Amino acid sequence: MTNIIIAISILIIGISSYTDAVSRKAPLIGKRYFNLSYGLSNNKSANSISLARLGMNLPITNKLDLGFGSFQGWRTYSDDQETKQNQHDYSFFTNLKYHFLPKSIINPFIIIEMGQVIQTLQAKDNTNMGTSSGLLFINESENSHTFTAIQYYYSIGLGEQLIIKDKTCFSMSYNFGVLKNKSYQHFIANIGHWILEDVFLDLQFKSHINTSANEFHLISYILF
């Protein structure tokens, strides 16, 4: 019985030590950083959608982070090799991310975000373009040949981060939001690795659950 107790104690100490060791490096929790990303999206109503993000993260406590930044999407839509319209959407956002178990290998979190989306479209001629699909949230807007629309959104997300090794982690989350009185849902999965002491490289897949659109992003996080 004594040997079993000793073995269990050693196992618990080992797991705790391993958890503390990997938690110091793998996640971005409680760290100051800015991130840059570039991505591509497929959308049934448009081709060659490019996406870019610039953001910053500031820790408030050991469990709570404040983030803010800008997210942009742009495309040139062509028909029969003749350019019909140029579209550029961009947003400004801020969010709060709370980590329930920041020093654990498995760390659930919740994120609350709100922001503003500005959608601009310009056609080559005076043809009424009808309904236009957004590039960031795949929302739809009625428009003429040239227009600018300003909308606001808010969302809440639940997710989990899993530390695979001391420099690698995997995370996934589900997000529910509202834009222009219409709801949307996103599923996001990430896998990242520290390629340098202060540089974390992340691959992200994002699915718009209520549409057929998917996104792929390459994100770099740089500590400061």
C-alpha cells in the first residue's frame, strides 16, 4: 500500500512539473505581443479573396488578456476577363479573453469581441450590382454600383487550448455572433510552434458554419 501511495505521489509530482514546464513556453497566455497574418478565403459568390490582420495583445491579469486590432479583406471580381467591381472590407475590433486554467496542459477559455465592419464596393460602370456578399463575415448588403456600408458586430466564443510539446500547441473554438441583426457562427482550429525565442508561427483554419466559406491563415506572433 505504501509503495502504491509513493508511486501515485511521484506521478502527480511529475505531471505537475511537466505542466509547469510546458505552460511557461507553449501558450501565448499573459504575454505582450502583436500579430500579423495573411490568409485566403473561398466564397461561392467570389474568387481570390485575400485577408490580412494586424493585432496586439496586452495581459491584464494572469488569466485575462485584452486584444485589439484591424482585420481586412479585398477582392477584384471579374466576369469574362473583364473587371466588374473592386471590393474592400475592413474592421476594427477589441476583445477580452479569459483563460480558466492558464498553467494547465488543457486550458479552456472564453473570448468576447465587438467591432465595426466597413464594406466598400466600386463597379467599373454604373451597373447596379444588386446584392453583395461581405468578405469578413459573409454578410449580404443591397447596393448600387458604388457604396459604403458601416455595420457593428459582437460575438462570444468558447474554446480550448492543448499543449502538445514545450513549443507546440493546438487550439480550437466555436464563436457565435450577431452582425446587422443577423447571427453567424465560426469554427476555428489552430496549430502553432515557437520557431524563435520570441516568434510564434501559427496555422489557422476557419469555417463559416452557416455558409460554404472557409478561410486559411498564416499568423506570426512577435513578443515585445
